[in-house]
Amino acid sequence: MGPSEDPDESTGPRVLDNRRDATRYRVLVEIAARQPAVSQEEIADVIGVTSQAVSDYVRDLVDGGFVEKRGRGRYEVTKEGVDWIITRTDALSEFVSRVSDDVLGSVDVDAAVATDALEEGDDVGLEMRDGVLHAVPEGGSAATAVVVTGGEPGEAVGVTDFEGVVEYDPGVVTVVPVPAVTEGDPPSPDVIRDRATEADLVAVGGTEAYALATRTGLPPDVRFGSATGVSQAALRGLDVLLLVSTDELSRHTTRLREDGVRYEVRDSLDR
């Protein structure tokens, strides 16, 4: 069957029907990308076939009116060829979208950390621990699921068929502003250490905040992308101590407000 023939595509993209159709499509796309100077050897290397095979496909495309030969090694995709590529590319996009939405989308699978050895088909409870979803032996959990990929304790397993709601309280962010180097002295390390005893994580935003945390002996859990990281940690049930330079303060609190995270800004002198 030559490329000019156009069978019914109602069941899926034509280029997925068999290997020859897929290769024809790839050869035409490569010609379009390289025209007018087209190296059939390069195309063969890219798509993994012999140079003779590419030559046969090119001749087939020329005969079908999708490629015009301009001279030795010089080819140009015709309007019909461009239309052919667009039609099949659109069909591929629609097919991928349908697979993603209708097939993969209908199989809602999440990852959870196994607390015990689990096998496919096991019923488990779901709990939030340290901000991470855990799969636990069923019993007493408000949320349940079914294991689709098993694993050993501490490994990530796939779970689906969710029922109920995972119970946990969102965390609170305690924000301690740290003056910029031109604005004054940093807070006392003793105050910061007191604050840290009430937090699950320590995060820093800005160089002054990082210096204070390390000088206090509190290696930060979150150093980069702290505006996002702190918000996500709190939404997963963790209390966070955020040391943030004053020039970074507004950006961080704005993100917390936008995400609906509870926070309080504490004066560095207020114990």
C-alpha cells in the first residue's frame, strides 16, 4: 500500500497500524526537518533502518506525490506531504490524549511507603506520617486502598481504589524574620533553638537566614525553593520554622496566604 492510499482511520492513527506505516511517517518527518539537502544515511541512523530501506521509502513518497526530488540528494516535502504529516500527527495527539484521559486517567494510582511487606491485591489503610503517605495493615484507618504493586517495608508501593479520607491536621509555619546585613543584628541563637523545638522542619530563605541557622547548629531541611517547599510541607501536616531574610519575607508570606497555609510571624525577641 503506497502512502497516497488513505484507509479508514476511525479506529486509531494510521501510523500505529504496523511498523512500515510508522517508519514511512518518520522518514517523511525527517525529510521535512532536513530539506532541501537530505542525507539518507543520516535518516537511516536516526530511525534505525538501513540506507537502502530509507531509499525505498523516499522513492515511495516521491511516487505518492508527498516529496518532490529537486536533484541529487535534494528533496522537498510537497503541500500534500505536509498535510499528510499534519493529519497523522493530529491523529496521534488525539490518540495519546484519549489513552491518557480515558485509560490511564481511569486508573488512579498513588505511591505510598509500605510499613510492612505488601503484595498486589492487599487491602491497606492510608496514613500521613512525616508528611508522606504510608500504606499500613488495614485496621483503624479512616482511608483505605488496594495495593497494585507490592514491596518490602520502606519501599514505595502503588495503591488504588481509594475509600475514605486520610486524616491529618495541616501544619503551622512559624516565620522569624532575620534582618538584612544592613539592617541590624540577627536574632539570638537561643531564641531560634527554642523555636526549633516546636517544629518538624527548619527552612531558610536568604543568605542571612542560612547563616543564622548554621551558626545556631540547625542545619536547614529546606534551603532552596523555600517558598514552595515550606507551603507544601505544612499542607502535608508538618510544622515548620521558617527563618527568612527581611527582603524575602513578603514573597514567602504571600505564597503561604495563596496556598491557605496557617502561619504566624514572630518577633525574634519574643520567646
